[in-house]
Amino acid sequence: MLKQSRQQWLVEAHFKVRWVTLTALMIAIGMHMWGRGYGAIAWGLLVLQFFAYPYLVFLRARSAIDPRKAELTNLLFDCVLFGVWSAVLDFPVSITYTLLLGATLNNAIIGGWRGAVRSTLYFSAGAVSWILVAGFKFSPQTDLPVTAWCLVGLSIYVTQIGNFVFVQRKKLRDTRAILQREELERKAAQDILVAKNIELQEQIVEIRQLHAQLQDQAMRDSLTGLYNRRYLDETLERELARAKRESYPLSLMMIDLDHFKKVNDTYGHQAGDEVLKFFSGLLNEGARAEDVLCRYGGEEFLLLLPKMPLEVARERAEQWRADFEARTVVVGEQRIQTTLSVGIAAYPQHGATPDQLTQSADLALYLAKSDGRNRVVVFSPQ
């Protein structure tokens, strides 16, 4: 609404300037035409140009969807018509210069150097169009009254523009001063408010941090730092719904460390914990940002892999299996090597619900264990 109001203001301001300027130009051109005996048609066009034209372009710009754009087009129309009149009058120097300077100043105020160049080109186009119709004639002399009137008109016009700029700058300075004063008052009030509430804000931040820590602890396994089963149950249902909605694949990978009870019995539970943490770090190294890695329970891990096709999940599982088999976990003087088994199921072919998909991955893992361990098995209905 404010932008539209500013654009309408621009149109109305230009209408006032155009009406005053064109009236002065009409007088100068009329004085020049009177001394050279122009016919009724020329006088009729002069009246239309300098009386009807300002109202027509004003109404056009005011009713336009984009008044500012329409007014810029009007300024270019002014340039063309001024060029035509210069050619019609056989390029009298004082009048031509007045018309060209007026058109150039108008466009330069709005568009800078580009506007000035554009206005010159349109002015030239108007002059050339008349030359193509009636031929080129050059009569630079004007009577002293015409020349004097042009000089007076130009002086008034330039002074008017200077006054316009001065008034706008003064309004800008006054507005800026008011805004600065209001800003200082507002800042002082804010400083008082901040000083009174800073302790409360610190307490709120501390409570939020504690809440976030508690939330994170509630959904992560304390030993490995991976997500826990509770978080997986909530996330799996949400990710399956999203996969169905957006029609993308999803893989579920269930991993079990082979003979882990033997590791605990042989090396102790602390060594077993180190193996679990080592394997968790290995999973994190090869995981994507969107992958959800969970410790499902004991030595079992469940990986939720959104947007991962079944074959890619199988290749990833084989890489993890091979990497873990090749690694040695050093715990004190003990060097522990073991393997893992993996069962993989994929949405939608192996299950459409969390229970179906988890059960399919669990059955595939069972088959991997029963077939000798240290292998990756993809669920098959058979």
C-alpha cells in the first residue's frame, strides 16, 4: 500500500511539473510560430500537445497497475514528442536546447546517466521520424523575445528542480532525525528491560540446555552414543510414512556381533564394551547424515537407511562386515578380533509396517547366523 502511494505521488508530482513546463514551452513555441506564419493545423497540434497531452498521460499512469513504470514510459513519450517539435520548427537553437534539456533532466532525475542517454536517443528518434516524413530543414535563429523566454523558462525549471531536491532532502533529514531519536529511546528502553531480565534469560537458557541434554540422553545409548530402541520405534514409523508419501526406497539393516558372549567370557565385560564402542565408531564413519544408527539391545544394532535402495544397502553392509573383520580391537594388552552378521530388509517389498520390516530383517539375520555367521543375507519370502 505504501509503495502504491509513493508511485501515485510520483505520477502527480510529474503531472504538475509537466503542466507548468509544457505551458511555458507552448508560449515559447507559440511566439516562434506566430512570427513565422504557421497554419491552423500546427496551432491545433500545439494546443493538443501542451493542453490535452498532459492530462492523457496523467490518467494513463494513474490507472496503470504499475504507475511508476507507466510514468517512466510517459517521460520517454515526452522525449519523442519534443524531438518531433524540434524538427517541425526546423531546429531553432534556443527552443531545441530547451526541449532537449528539459527532457534529459526529467529522465536523469529518475534513471541517472542511463536515463539521460535514453532520453537523448528517444528525442533523436522523434526528430528523425519527422525528418523522414517532411525532410530536413535547419533554421536555428529565434527572435530575442523567444530566446529570452526560453532562458527564463529554463532558469525557472532548473530552480524548480533544485528546490524539489532540497525539499525532499530536508524531509529525508527530518525523517531520519525522528527515526534516530525514536531508535535511541527504544534502545534505552530495551537496555533497561535487558538489565532487568538478564538473569531470567540465563536461567531459561540453562533450563533449555538441561532439557535438551535430558532429551538427548533419553534417546541415546549411554555406552555407544548411538540412538536407542525407543528412538528407533518412533523414527521408523515416521520414516516409513514419509517413504510411502514421497515414493522412495528405505532399507533396514539388523547387525549382530558374532560370538559376543565368548568375547565377554574370555576377555571380560569391559573388553566387550570396548568392542561395542569400536564397532559403533566404525558405523559412524561410513554413515550418511540421514542414516539412523541404533543399538537395538546387547550386541545387536539396527540401522535405518532412508532413500537407500536394497542393492546399495547390501554393498554398504558388505563393506562394514569386511572392515570389521579386518580390524583388531586393542584393550590393554589384549587384541580382539571378531566378525558380524547382517540381515537386510527393504521397503516396500519386504514389509510396509515397522513390525513387518523389523521382522523381515530379523529373519534375514537369523538365516545369516544359521548359515555360519560372518555374512550378509537379504530377506527373501522363500
